[in-house]
Amino acid sequence: MIQWRQGTVRELLPAWDGVLLMTVEVEDLGVVRALAYPDLVGTPEPGDRVLLNVTAQERGLGTGGYAVVVAVPDRPAAWPRRDHDHPGHLVKARYTPLQTMVLGVDDPEGEHHRVLAGADDLGGMPVVAADLHSSLPAVLAGVRQERADARVAYVMTDGGALPSAFSRTCAELRAAGWLQCVVTAGQAYGGDLEAVTVHSALLAAHLVAGADVVVVAQGPGNLGTGTRWGFSGVSAGETLNAAAVLGGSPVASLRVSQADPRPRHRGLSHHSATAYARVLAHPADVPLPLGQTGLPATDECLAAVRSAVAELVLVAPHLRPVDVPVDGLLDALADSPVRLSTMGRDLEEDAASFVAAAAAGRAAARMLGAGPGAPGSTPASP
């Protein structure tokens, strides 16, 4: 069920590429913050009447707390215009009221179709899968700490937000030069390249974007139910299956936490245990931070994670734990051009979460120049 409201735009707020933020006065809600995607609904201005979807806001859900502009009904000049001669027939967010048509990188009408039509090999390219979108800048910090010249592409899957423009993190990482390309896969849309599946997204990142390393994670706003299988991060295991099938080098970034109040996510999250031990069916490296960060709570958490992974490997022998030194990772994380935040906690509050993700990035960077399937670091010590 969608909760609809209409209101009047009062003020435009600072935003980022692909997004407009504004305050809207709504009769029974007062003044609310709202978000609009110009490519989908047009460009509202102060004084415009707008139609809003306030469903998530009424339920108090996270990930921004915005009402979403659906239409600017009274001013056609604000509506987006589409060139009918523009190629592309991939429909994303299909059969929803806001479905949009894009030119896919694998679309027969596009310039890259010939490259991708028979493509079937990633040539050993490291593919890092992560559960949460908040891991992205941390993985990149680890890559850059090891290989600052590496070209990194991000494949955004459709487990969270569908519009890539919603990710302020992506916009700022692009602006800082940390991220060279965004590929949106499945129902996600708005990336530099659009792909039908994770498989074609990985091939596009390799063959079209020229990426050295690819990070794959859902967009902001993951979904979980507190059950073993009912969480959107299951896709992390599916991503590494795709990477392995295509001849990439799968790297499993662990979701860990030293501060999450939920026991199932403290230490090694049950999400990582399920996605990598049960969903993943091919060999993959599991980077384990090795050494002391100098933060007692963080080091205690990471030691517990090492023990948990050692137990996990007994039932999931396709997982290959590898030791990754933590030297310099905290400094690299502190230099991130975007604010690090996971489940509302920053680097100081949950350093273990970000160090584990950065270790995955460092492991992937260490694979560059190695043969397909070569481990990113030394096998983990017993």
C-alpha cells in the first residue's frame, strides 16, 4: 500500500548529482524533506504542487527519511523530456508506476553489444562482494592503500535502493576519483552503464569500463527480517557464484561488527555466514585482518571473527581464508572522502566493520598481476 500526499515546494536544499532535495509543506504532516529524481519526474521549483509518496516516512524507516516526489502535475515545463530517437529498450523498475527505459550496455542498439555478445571471461579480475552499501568506501580505501592507481568499478545490485543517484556515497567517491564507473544491474538503474544481470554487469565493468577491480553490493537501504534466509544480502553469495562462473577471482568481504546490539550481527554476521557458506558454491578468498589495530575492542572483535571463520570453513571448504595485514588500514579509512557510516555507526564506533571491508579491498588489490584464481594474500594461519 502506498501512502500518497500532495504538498507545496517551499525551498530547494543542497543536493548532489542526479538528485534534488527540498522542503515541502504538507497539510497533515507539516514541512517535510523530500527527494526528487529529475530524470524521472522533472525539476520541481518553489511554489510547485507536488505529489509525494510518504509510505516509508510514515513508517519511520531509515535510509534518508525522505518523502519521494512522484510528479509535478501542474507545470508540464518541469517534466523530463525524452528524445524518441534515443536508443535503448531496457525497462528498469518494470511494471511499477515509475518504470524507466534505459540503454543497456548489452543492448543490441548500443555501441558495446558487439563486445559483450559473446563475452564469457573476466580474465581473473578480482570481484569483491559485500553485504552492505556502507562497505563500498571502506573496500576502496583498502584497494587504494595497496594500489592507488587501480581502476575500480562498482556494480550496484537491486537489493536496496534502485536509483543509483540516491547514493551520495557514489557521487562523492566519483568526484574524488576513487571510483571510475558505476554499473547498475537488474532493476537498479542510473549508472554510467546499465546491465540486465550481475553477470553482464561484471563483463561490462571488465571489457567496457576497463576496471582492474570490481566491488559489488546492493544500493543503500538493505532489507532484513531477522530470519536465516530473508535478507537482501543473500545476493553477495550469488555475486561470487557469477564471478567464479565467468573466470573472475571471488573475494568475500565479511560483514562484522563490534558494536551492533543484535547478537546475530556481532562478530561475524550471520548474513556473511549464510551468503558465503550456504549460497556461494565456488571457491572464494575470505580476507581476514591480521595484526593489531591498537584499538582493544576492535582487535577483540576481529580475533573472534577469525575463530568464527575457522569454524565456518569446516562446513564450507570452498572458502579460503587468507591473512591480510591491517597495517595502515585505519589511516586509509580515516582519509576517506566520504563519511564512513554503517547502520548509523561511524569509524570510531565500529572500526572492526570498516577494517574488515578494507582488508577485502587490500586482498583484491594484491591479486592484480597474479593469475586467475590466485589468492590475494597468504593462507590464514591456523
